[in-house]
Amino acid sequence: MKFMKRLLATVGLTYLSVLSAVFYFANGTFTNIIIILSALSAFVGIFFKVIKNKIRINKSLSDLLITVGLTSFAACIAIILYSNFIYEPVIVNYSDKELNIEGYISEEIQKNENSYVYIISADKINSNSENVKIRLISRVDLKCEDFDRIDAKFTVSKAENGYNLSKGIYLTAFYDEENDSFESMGEKQFSLYSIAVNVRKAMKSSLDALLPENTSSLCKAVLLGDKQALPYDIKDDFSKAGTSFLIVVSGMHLSIIAGFILFLLKNIIKNRYALASIILAIVFCFMAVTGFTPSVVRSGIMLILTYCSKAVFRRTDGLNSLGTAAIVLTLLNPFAVGDIGMLLSFSATAGIVLWANKIEIFLSRKLRLTGKNKLIRGALNLISVSLSASLWIIPITTIAFHRVSPFVVLTAFFAEPIVSVILICAMLASLLYLCPVISFFAYIFALGADVFGNLLLRIISLFASIPYSCVNSDKPYFYLWLIFTALLVVIGYAIKAKGFYVRCAVTASAVVLTVGWAVYAIIGNNSATLKIYNVGSGVTASVECGSNISFISCGGANSSAYQIIEDISGDFSSIDSIIIPNTKLKYSKYLPQLMSEFDVSNILVYDNNTDKKSLKKYGGKIDTFSGDCHFTINLNSLTTLEVINIDSVTYQYLNINGSTVLFVTSKSDIAKLPEKYRTCDYLLVDSNVKNSNLLSCKNVIFSGDKNLLESKYNSIKEIIDNIYTTSDGVAELVFSGGSNVKDK
């Protein structure tokens, strides 16, 4: 491979990588380091060119160093300029202020279980001409339609979510019925994109009319990327199985549709220019109908380059096409890298281009396949593509989602062919249903979509139920393994390694991962971790030690249940104990979900009169307690729990590897708690504590959202100034013995 043949690949992928690094690890020092390294790379490359006659240096190396250095420098400058002159002025001028807004609804209105989401393109703010996008969330229907012009007044704040930033949405707002106003002006803002949105809505209505709810929501996700209607348990299964990419419209989906259309037309239309034009028109229409999702646009650009090249009898280079797509997507909006889906798409595609063919050849040789059996070759190709894509997205999934799915290749092997069938059947059914004369044909394809949709759901559910189908990768040894493996890959490409190096590198990588896991497991058995999850109003807290996990409370908002299950399922397949200190939902809400997802050995529930409907099918041990009582439980080898129930209020006192934690529920009165339990290292609360002045503690952990924290802050601060909170995420404490406690 000569460097100049893949100049676009080098420029595009370097530009994308540097933008991503600066965006996600945003701080001045990090950016300055990259700028210095970029300048150093370009300087070294120029230096090599100057002394090339004195020292024998590969010309491609100096060209590569200069190109990478200049591209990296350009990427840093681009994101700095965009941030300072496009993004920051919007934040400075409008964030945390009440605004009078004129504009229009620029996207399809999203209706969630408890809210409505409106994307507003504001062309006037406080009577000044502007061009700003705002994401407005309302608990009530604001009585407007897509692309309606609106006149509104509400307070906005800075949008934090990377996906919103990638879409050019820099401000967000929550509609307050009492203080805010919102009015539809009765006019429509016309655009070509509004036609695509109307087509999308018509296709969704067709699928709803033709299919049962579960398969209809699945088909809408697979075909159009609309996951709003998918039940939480189905989305959770796809996440656990590592196959969420199947229900996110991506390049794979566009390639399948383009390939299907080409298959239908190639024997009908012989003129290559006409055929290429039709395929390109279909590609653009699909991009528009799916909302110009970055991963689809990436695939669309590559397909456009491929078919244009075929029209003039030229071959395209996959990496150059990928690099071109990266430049097109990020040149005008460097914040586009905020969309994790786009990064996953680029990473997976790079893996397929670089490794899929090599893996297929390797497997063919090992299996000694010399025949031309299309079925076997097709299976090998599918395995190679899935394996190469899965390996290349591990760094991103580890950093972004803190998990990996060991069975993803096997799952994808069975699921991807089924998704192809569902995609084609759903597309034909939804479009044919809109044509009155031939709409009856839609039912045939709808039947296919329903049958294969149910089959896909069963397969995904089966793989998701396998223990450790999703493994928590947020471990120090895993990051070290990733860095070590990446270095091996870079060295391999640098020395143009062959089979022996590959075998040694794979073995070394496996050894490092195994040793890291073993060392971490040994260390883990000598420490315990207390996690208090961000569940809104309520408390969900777990104690982990080695292979043991117990919950001392499991309640909160509905939306947090599957996040908790997803977090713990990466490390545990069973739960030792669940203690319910109070039957209020803020302490017990998640009990049914935990029981259905995990093997629970013991459940301890406060109050003999507790409603046990959710426990009827439970086959483990259930204990209840009421009245004034006091008992001790060994949660694991490093943790003991004392439960003290006084006047219908439960107090839990934990000794975790030498440190003490007192958990008090609502309506607690410290004056009634025995004096020996009033001294602790950590106090866990979710509400005001009566007679808190009697406590002696070093730290307070408050479980609740920001609004709840603000309302309780002054009373909590009276206990002690050092306050941990779950309002911004999980509060995690690692107890390694004595006073050695690490806040993660």
C-alpha cells in the first residue's frame, strides 16, 4: 500500500480521530498537547525530507508524518474556531435566560411515555434575527404539528448531550405550564425535508396498521430508526446481546436496501448511467427519510462514490471513500463527532475494509475450504465481517458504554440475515400499503415481517439471557489491555507483519487480558464497593465484593430500572440478598425487575403485611420483619449489615471493610436510634433527617435529582459540608480496608 494512493483516507480518518479526541476529552491542556504533537510530527516529516539525501529514509514516511501533523493541527484549529465563534456566542447570549422565540418545528415531534419533544429552529430571538436550534421538552401536548410556525416564551439552558450538539442543538428547555407560553401560528414552514418527514410518518402508520405492536415497533426501529415505541425490555435485550446496531438505522441497512434495488433493476435497466442515477436517487431518499443520520450519510457517501465509479468503469478504494465521508460530515460541523453512532459506524467500517477479507482467507485456509460452496462462503463472509467490525468497535463501546458483549459475533451471525429479510419486507409492506390499487400485496410482506420479526426477538432474547452476555469493561486492566493491543496492531502494520507476528500478537494480547482479569479478581476479593445509583427520587444502593452483590434498597423512577440492570448484569448473574427497608416505591420499585432478571437467594421485606403479589413466583427464601427489632446479616466476607427497626422506621448500619455507613429512610428520628449507631463514616439519606445534630459523621451521600438536592441542601449541609450526590451519576465508593476509601 502506497501512502499517496490513500491520501484521502489518511486525511479524513486522522481529522475525524483528532476531532473526537478533542471533543470527548475537552480541556485546554489536552488540546495543547495534540497541537504540539501535530507540529512535532509535521516538523519531523519536513526534517526527513530535507536530509533524505544524507540518510536513507522512506519517502512515504516523511509524507505521512507531514500529512498527519498538518491534518491534526487543522482539526484542532477547526474545533476551537467552531466552539469560539459558533457555539459559545449562542451559549453566552441565551443560556439560562427567558427568551421570546419565533420559529418553526423543524423535526418530527417525538412522543415518549411521559413527554413530548419538539425541535425548534428559531429564526428570531427577542426580535433579533437568529438561526438557533432548541430542544423543548413538555409533559403536555402543546397542540402543534410538524413544521408549524410558532411563537413561544420559555427559559433555556445549555444542551449537554453530545448527540444534541452533533445535530446543532445547543439549547434545551423544559416547558412550564404556569410560567411559559407556546402558540402555533397556523402557518407551515415548507421545505423538501418536510416531504421526507411526511413519508416517514406515513410509512410508520402503515406498519402500525399492518402489524402487531411488538413487531410494528421493531420494524419501525429497523427500517426508520424510530425506537420510541420499542418496549424497554426489548431494547434492553438488544443492548445486552451487543446488537443495538441492528435497531439503529446505519450503513448496513442502507447497503441492504441499495443491494436489493440493484438486484431487481440490473437485468431490467442495461444503461449503467441510468442505473447508477436511480440507485443514487434511492440512496438520497433513504437518507432524507431517516433524518440524515450520520451513519446513514456516511454509507450514502461511500455508495455514491462506488456507483459513480462503476458508471465510469473505475474501482473505488474503501478507505479513501471512508475518509471522504469523514471530511464531508465534519468539515462544516466539527461537533458531528458528538454522535457516538457515527463513530461506531466509521470504526466498524474501517475494521471491515481492513480485516474482513484477511480473516475470511485465514478461516478458509484453516478449514481447508477449496470448493465454491456459496452457502459456506457466505457464512464465512458473514462471520468475518461481524468479527472484524466487532473488534474495531471495542475501544469505543468500552469508553462510551463501559461494556462489551462476548457473544456479539455469534448473535450477529444468526440475527443479521433475519434483519435483512425484515428490512426488505417492512419497506415493501409500508410503501405498498400507501398505494390503494395494489395495497393488498402489503399484507403478504407484512406477514413475512411479522414472522421474521418474532424470530429475531426470540433469538435476541435467548442470547441476552446467557450469563455474562454483556460484560462490564470499565476496569483498569481492560483499558491497559486495549492500549497494549492497539500498540501491537500499530507495530504490526508498521513492520508489515505476517502470520508468525499475528499469532504471537494474539497470544500476547490474550495473556495480558487473562492476567489482568486474574489480578483484578484477586484484588476485588480484598475490597468492597458501595454504589448508590442516580434514580431520581428514591434510593437504590448495592454492596459488591468479588462475585457477590446485595442491595440494601432498590427504588426510584421507572426510567432507571433497566440502566441498573444493565450495569450489574455485566459482572453478576445472581444477587445474594435484597433488603427492602420500606414498602414505599422509592425503596422497593425495582424488586420485580431484579427478581425476573437475576437469581436472588434471599429477600428481606419490612412489614408482615407487605403485599406479596410480586413475590408469588419467587422460589427463594423470603423473610419479613416488623415491630421493634434488631438483627445482623453477613452480606459478604467484608460486609456486615445491622438492621434496626424502631417505631416502624428501618435504619441500616453497614460495616464495610472497617468503614461504617448509616442508611436512614424517610421519617427517621436520630434521637430514637441507639447512640452507638450515631457515629459513622458515611451517612446515606434521601430526605431531611430529624435531630440530625445528634449525628457524628464524616461524609453525607444524598440520593436524589438536582431539584430535590436544592430543596434539601441547607438542612443536609447542617450535618456536614462534605456531601456526595447522585444527581450527576452513580456515587461509588471502594473500601480497601480501614480508612482506605477511594471515591470513583
